[in-house]
Amino acid sequence: MTTPPNDPFNQGQPDGQQPQYGQQPEGQYGYQQPGAYGQQPGSYGQQPGAYGQPAAAYGAPQQPQSLDRGSFFSALFDFKFDKMVATRVIPVLYLIITIVFTIAAVGIFFAGIISSFSLMGDSVVGGIVSLLLTLIIVPLVYLIYLTIARVSLELYISVFKISQNTAQIAQNTAK
């Protein structure tokens, strides 16, 4: 008995023969011919590198290509703006901001404690409330300001990193 040629259950089988149970017909369902899906025979699981370049071996050390070459002062006096200074300055700036905020918070904290104890001479309840507010508000405000400074500087760094990566992509595509 033969099946019609456009029968959807008879794809690729001559004279209506069905494949044996458990066997997949060639060219259908999950059968992969050698070299299918961009793989070369003998290179199972290896994908080529970006833009058709050969991929580096797994675990091989990568050569970092940094656009920040030279010293800080050579980058500072680079009038073509090829070298970025901001990516070197921003971590130092964050250290300075952290030190200044910490000194200010410690100073305000101790001033609040001293004023709370001096206020206790006039009103015990007012002094205790002032002390509790100092113990809660000063560290909280310190952490909020430090977080805002950190996030702001991270935004600046990300803009400069985008610029560096874009320049590196342009340099690599020019080759």
C-alpha cells in the first residue's frame, strides 16, 4: 500500500516505508549531519572567536589591551586626549571623599554626643532624645552620602569605560 506523496507522516521515505521504531529518519528531527550548525568535523564544542578569528584555548592567558599606557603625568599632558586620566583619578577622588566624609561624620557624631550630654543638664528627656537621634541619624546620613558619592563616581567611570571599549573596538575593526 502506498501513501500519497504529500502525506505529512511520510516525509523522505520511499514508497511509504516507515522507519523502524526508535530510529529517526535521516535529515529530520534531531539528526545532525557532520558539520551542521557551524561546526567543523573533529572540532566538537569549539566555537570560532569573534569575527572569524580563531578562538583562544580554554584557560590560556589573555593579553589585556589597555588604552591607558604611560605614566599619570604623560596622560595628564596628552593634548590629543588619547589617554584617559579620569579612570586613574576617580579611585583617588573616592578615597579622598571617603576620608573627608568619615572625618566629618566622626566630628558631628562626637559633637552631637557632647551636646546631648550638656542638654541633659537642662532637660533629661531632651538630652536622651538628642543622644538617640545622634546615634541613629549621623551614621545613616553618613552611609547615604557615601553611597551617593560612590554611585556618582561609578557612573562617571562607566562612561569612561564605554569610551575606552568603543575606542578599542574601533581600533580592532580598523585592522
